[in-house]
Amino acid sequence: MIRYALACETGHDFESWFPSSESYDAQAARGLVTCPHCDSPKVAKRIMAPALGRGETPSVPVPAAPQAAPEPVRLMSEPERQLRTMLKNLHDHVARTSDNVGPRFAEEARRMHYGEVESRSIHGEASLDDARALLEEGIAVQPLPPLPDDRN
């Protein structure tokens, strides 16, 4: 096993383990090595100091400890990667094009619906009961799907 210090094109640093240098090269060429922060497949190896032992070599040979088999690498399927990208783009679009009213979402949606304030695009937080009550009043609301954990 070999550990590489890696960085994506946007400058995120991270580390990953590979069975061999050739394995890293093959996976990177197929676009399977991606940044865990931004999912960019444009990843490069960083300079890394070698791990060196300290002290003197023992005069009596010490048997090597048995090594556990490495954890299997689970890669995302292409449809899952596309879905995650679409969800991230949706969240980014909502954040760019609407006002975040936070926990005042239900109150602000009602004020706009009843003409107390000018209508505009908003997003925020509401309890399930508040969202149901808004729908029962005829106020159109839509929950935003949560972003999957970046490391899942």
C-alpha cells in the first residue's frame, strides 16, 4: 500500500491510499480519483516526505506484524455522481437566486401570500407542521432535498 498526498485543481489537499503507484495512475486516468471536498476529477500528487524509522536497527530480527487486508474501495456509480452534482447545483442556484429568511420562512411566506410584503424568492427552515399548514392555506412551498454527506 502507498499513501499519496493529493490536491485538486481548486487547491483542496487530501490523502488517499492505493495498492501501488500503477493503481493510482490507472484510477486517475479513468477519472476515479476525485476530490472529497468538491468532487473534481482533476487531481495531482503532491510532494510528500517519506516515512523514515528512528533509532538503530535491532540486532535480533523482529517478525513483521500481520497486516490486515485493506478496506475495499467503494466507488460511486456514475448515476449517483450525477445526482449528487445535480443536488449541489440545485442548492447553489437556490442560494444565489433567493433570500435566506432562516427560521422565519413560514411567517415570511404568509406575509408574501397575503400581500403584506412584496413577493420574492425565499428559502429557509420550516417544521413539517408549518409546511403542512402553509400548503393547507394554499401557499405553494417545496422542500429542498438535503445534500448527501460529501464523504458517503
